[in-house]
Amino acid sequence: MLYYLASMSNDGGIFNLFRYLTFRTGGAVMTALIICFIIGPPLIRWLKSMQKHGQPIRDDGPQSHIVTKAGTPTMGGFMILFSLGISTLLWSDLSNPFVWAVLIVTLGFGMVGFVDDYIKVTKRSSAGVPGKVKFLVQAAIAAGVAWFIADISEPTTSVPFFKDVMINLGWFYGPFVVLVLVGAGNAVNLTDGLDGLAIVPVIIATGAFGFIAYMVGNVVYSEYLHIPFVSGAGELAVFCGALIGGGIGFLWFNAPPAMVFMGDTGSLSLGGALGTISVITKHEIVLAIVGGLFVLETVSVIVQVISFKLTGKRVFRMAPLHHHYEQKGWAEPTIVIRFWIIAVILAIIGLATLKLR
């Protein structure tokens, strides 16, 4: 919205600042952060009054959570979505179709998560929307966005470590995008099990992909780095800035001991957002590196389920992976901070692929 002030101004005055992508990205960070700080306390009070018993704790989860986390309100992801949405609409170029694509997925996945959280809270059960229903709705949203993106961009993906290597996915592009978006959303959801565990890696991955979007959307930088140039993709840096600001604002209230959980409202939407940005920038494989922590958490669940069904034995003491280390006696802050460190290392490796070609 503020971008149009620059387009309407011909005197090159202060409004000219809104033409600069970096300035608008910084503005998006601060706007989302301030909105979170303003709406956070009243939102948490309202969630507590509405959710008298807080988020239901799984019976098959760590027993310590029944004592330490019972009563903490969930659906705090709404705080991120609200600040992210307002900030993006305020600072981005709304004529850019990629902005709307990522917003549709983020808010669409967020609505699926909200309904799931609401059912859990109102029924006081850890079982919300049936898994198949959640998957089908997410897949439908992802398929619609895949068609939309394919209509304005090439159905291709880049290969890390190789110069100018692009794979044309053809008819497989739609299923591939659905896999990336739904997989990313649920991977973040599985990671969200300890105070602050999911939101910081999301912030780190978003920062990495904000940089990637900026590079991909700049014809000079993309040519220098031998990465695909996608006209208009740079505008996603503003969205990433808004997500980072909203994420930091949420972390203020989610830091141990958490005053609120993001719930599926936040985890599904943030994962979907990262997946969409990776698709638009043609760096889906790099997302698997940058978001490697989410991949590890997901793989731990898959391995655990397959092993138990085939052999009756468990590979991990409990899945996802962070619960395994809880069962080994690691303190929650130790697990969280070490996983943050892993997220930073993976982000650096992912960004290194831009140059190591």
C-alpha cells in the first residue's frame, strides 16, 4: 500500500524511499514486530479466558508436559498471521502476483490449523480435524496455487551446486508443488513441540529465503550466481521481513516458559509459507537443506512408525526427535538451543549452495 505513495510522488521526496525493496523489507519487520507487541498481551488474555483448560496434552507424549504445559493457551499463531498480513499489505507491491500466492497459502493453511485447534480446545481432546481431511484441504490449496504459479512462471526447479541446471517438471509440477507445500507445513507442525523450538528455526529459514528471493529477483545478482532469474520474486523479501518481525514478536511470548503456543494455526501456515517461497524462487531442494531440522523431525516420525509396524520395535524412545532427547534426560532449554544451532548451521549450508556451483 505504501509502495503506491512512491509511484504517485514525482518530486523524489521522502516517499521515494518506498521504492526501495530493502527499505520496505525493514519497514515490514518493524511493523509486524510492533503489532505483535501491541496485540500479544490482550490476545493471550482472551485466549486464556476462552481456553480455560489450555491446549490438550497428548496422552502418549512426555508425561512431564502434563504438568508443565497443561493450561497454556494455544492458537497463538493468529498473532503471527495478523501481524504478517497487515505488514505485508502495508509494505509490499500488491500488484505482484507472487505476494498473493504466498498470502493465499499462508492464510489458507492457517485457517485449516485454526479449525483444528478450535476443535481440540472446545472438545478438550488432542484429536482435532481428521488427518485425511486436513491433508485433502491443504492439498487442494496447494494444487490451486501450483496452477497459479505455473501460469506465470516456468514449471521448473533448480539443482543446488550446479550452474544454470534447471529441471522442467512438466505435468509432474502440480504434484511436486503439493508435496513441497503440504510437506513443509506438516514438518513445521511436527517440530512445534517445545517452547520456542519451532519459531526460531522458522525465522532463520525465512531470513535465508528472504535473501534468496532478493537474489533470484535481481537479474544482475542471479546472473552472477548462476541461479534462475524470476522476475518479481524479489518482492517476497518484504513478506519474509514481515514473517521475521511477526516471528520475533511471537517468540517474546513463546520463550520458555511459554505464555502461549502457536498451535496448528501457526505451524501449518508458516511451513506452507516457506514451501511457497521455495517454489516461486525455484529453490525447493535448498529448502530441504535450510529447513533440514524440520526434515529430521519428520523423518524420525516416519522411521518410528514404519519400524514399529514392521518389527514391533521403536528406533527412538519417542518421536518426533525432540521428544527422544527429552526421554534421554536432556533439559528442554538444552534441546531447544541445540536445535537452534543446528538450524543456523543448515541455513549457512543452504546459502552456500548459491555460490558453490
